[in-house]
Amino acid sequence: MPENTRVAVISIVVENPGCVADINDILHTYSEYIIGRMGIPYREKNISIISVVIDAEPDVINQVSGRLGRLSGASVKTVCSKK
């Protein structure tokens, strides 16, 4: 890994299950950067929450977040480490 990487948590709230295949495709594209992933179905609200932890350069983090954020039916927020 290059020295200028950051650790980030990308949080995804999925309100439309139809976009899950697109989410998985995007995450697969960037799988080399993914440290871990956790998905939680919240059946009472008919949503799912996905947390993805990645270690990548800031440009890559922005690419992943941007692609996910453009999906209809998903809300995305990203938090990055300062180091």
C-alpha cells in the first residue's frame, strides 16, 4: 500500500433492494482496498445498512463513495481517518 492511504468507513443505507446488485458490483470493483464489510437487514423498516471499511488513497475513496452515492435507492456517507 502507498503511504498516503487513509482508512475510511463508507456507510450505506439501502432503501431500494433493487440497487443491491449495483452496490455489490461497485464493491467488487474496489475489493482490493476493502478491509471488511458488514451488512445488517432491518426488516421492521424494510431497509438494510451496509458498512464498508477500506484502506485506499483519498481519490479512490472518493471514487467509491461517489459511485455508490449516485445509485438511486441508497444513501451514502463516508468518514475518513486523518492519518
